[in-house]
Amino acid sequence: MPDPFDAPPGMILAGGLSRRMGGGDKGLVPFAGRPLLSHVIDRMAPQLPAIALNANGDPARFARFGIEVVPDPVPGHPGPLAGVLAAMGWAEAHGAPWVITVPGDTPWLPGDLVPRLILAGEATEGFAVAASGGRLHPVCGLWPVRLRATLAADLAAGARRIGDWALLQGAARTEFPTGWPDPFANLNTPADFDPPGAVG
């Protein structure tokens, strides 16, 4: 198990097509005066020893953030499970047996997300996903790299639902309190980029 005082590396998943935004890079859209992705990085950087971004296409457009960009390892934009597979491969290449993932459109992530995922994963050999208010938030997860080959095979066989796959493989549910703003709220549409509440 990862030590709570020695967190694994993490990857922000931003490889989707942003259809509800009309396409493009949602993480580059301004929110509260800065690109959305900046808020996610600020939330996660204090919790992680290293951080990278899963995104497809020309990585140069993310150069301002100063983090490594890793594309999906499978074609066709099959969804967040492909991002998790990218994260597993990146972590393995850096000698890490576990990796944290979070979505790239969630600006209010909990400040204790990583240590709580690690503690919840103690009973599952380092495998846990977030939940709150009766809902699973599986993109926010701690993933064991040992499942990389299994995930690659399941993706090739058509697996797409990240929550179903995580629970089937034995992930622990890590319960977080709800609040306002919702720490797991995704910004999905142009209207979401001018919500009440504040980013901090």
C-alpha cells in the first residue's frame, strides 16, 4: 500500500471531446479569471509529488502549465478508462505502483482527496474511488498499476463505464462530505462557467 505520507503521482484526465462545450479544450476555458485547468492543478499539486495531464492532440497548447502531457494509449477517444490506462502506464514508467486520477473539469476538488483515497485503499491493495451523496465519482481514484494489463484487455473488449469497471475489480468506495460548492461538480456546459460560489 502507498504510505499516507508518501503519496503516489497523479494525472489529470482531460482527453475527452467536450461535446457539451461544443468541442475544444475545456481546461483552457477561462473560469474565475484563469483557465479551468489551473484551478485543478492548484487543488492537486499540494497533494501529489508529481502531476501530469492526459490529453490528446498537440501537447504544445498546454505548455503554459509546465506539466507532462500524456495521450490516450488507445485510439478513438473511448472515454475516461483510456485516461486511467494512460495514467497507469505513466506511473509504471516512473516506477510507481499506484497512481491518482482526477477529472480536468472539477475546480473544487477536496484538499484531502489523496490521503483519504489512500486510507480507504488500505483494504484493497491500493484501489479506491471517491463517492459522495450516494453518487460514485470514479474518475477521482487511486489505481494500482498491477491492473494495467487487465484494463487494456477490457478496453479492447469494449469496456467503457469507469465506475462499473472499478467496482468489478474491487475498488473501495471513499465517502466524502457534500457541500457548496460541490467538491466533485464538473463544469460541462458554457453556462456552468459562470456559477454562483467561489473557487478557492
